[in-house]
Amino acid sequence: MAMLFLLAMLTVCAAIPRDLNTKMFTFPQETSTAHVQLTTSHKQLKAVTVCLRSFTDLSRSHSLFSLATPSFANDFLIWKETEEGQLSIYVRNQRVTFIGQNYKVNTWHSICATWDSASGVAQLWLDGMFSSRKFVSSGSNITGPITIILGQEQDSPGGGFSAPQSFLGMMADIHMWDYVISPAEIQNYGYRYVHFQTGNVLSWNMLDFQVTGRVLVEDQQD
Ligand SMILES: *[C@@H]1O[C@H](CO)[C@@H](O)[C@H](O)[C@H]1NC(C)=O
Ligand SMILES: [Ca+2]
């Protein structure tokens, strides 16, 4: 009975946004289950910016940020390809790949991905360095309900995970905006400790999230 009450309390607490400043998520084990779900009230996106920091020693392909809707499992996905130095952004199930990226193992990286439905152009920023701007998908908005998962790659909203596509390592400072933030703001995000406008779709300083399986919230290590 006490256990049930505790579980009920935890469920209620999970819905209260938390300031994760100086914290990180640790994904310590390769599974097809462990993940973090991030909740937003936004249901329609005509543009996207996602910024996050990650640390891993994976050389295989893996998911860095997976956003699914009932229409598209990969409505907005940041994906490390198997090939060295290749990162892709999927929008509305369309993929565009950025090559020659200095995505090294065993170091923290700042990664930002942007997309705008009017031009259809996506861009990747790695440690403050911008990629070539490339067309991926235009003319339609991402329309919700939106399911955002860290640690696993979705083949359907909130599911269809597989261990070989999972993320292992640490992740922090996740922000998401419903517009393309300026290059100057992306630089500010990359420098750390410099002020920037926090995300209006997801903010690390007010994150509504739910952990499933072995994922830890720990103090950041630099
Ligand atoms: C996309 O969303 C914006 C509002 O966010 C809206 O004004 C626009 O009409 C939408 N475009 C389409 C193609 O639905
Ligand atoms: Ca998959």
C-alpha cells in the first residue's frame, strides 16, 4: 500500500517541470527500453531548433533526439550515421546528411539542428561550427501530438525501439524552439555560461520529463 502511494506520488511529481541546470542524463547501459520522454504542450511546429550537449564512446549509429508524431516516426530526428563524421537530420521522414563533421568520441559536443518549413532548409551546428545548408522538406508543418524521446529511436510514437539504435553516454542542456534561432544565439549556446534565450518548446531550466528504465539524473562532469 505504501509502495502504491509512493508510485502515485512519483507519477504526480514527474509532471512537475524541473530545473536541470548543472545536471545531466546518464544512459549507462545498452537496452531497447531505457529512455527519457520529454513533454511539450506545443502541437504544431513550422520551424525547429534543437540544441543539446552529448558525450559518448559509441562508434555505431545512434539517436541523439527523436521526435515522432502519428504521421511520421521521424518527424524530427538527429541521427549519427555509422559512417565516421556523418550526422543526419530527418524531417517528416526525409533525411539530409552532413558529412565531414568532427564528432569525436569521449568528448562533450554541442549540437544544434535547425529547420524551417518555408524554405525547407536544415542546418547542423557542431561545437559552434556551421554545416552547409541543405534542403530536406518544405511546405508542411510538424503537427502533433508530439512525442519526444532521448536514449532511443522511435519507429512509432513512444515505441519501436531497438538496442542497436540506442544512445549510451551522457546528455545535457537540451533546449528546443519553434523557430530558427540566430547564428549569434547558437554561438552563445555553444560557448556555455554565456547568456542565451532558453527554449520555448523545451527548456533545460524547466523540463517536463519522465524516465523509464536505467537512466540517471546526475551532476554534470566537464
Ligand atoms: C503552419 O503553422 C503556422 C502557424 O504556426 C500557420 O500559420 C500555417 O498556416 C501552417 N502551415 C500549414 C501548411 O499548415
Ligand atoms: Ca528504429
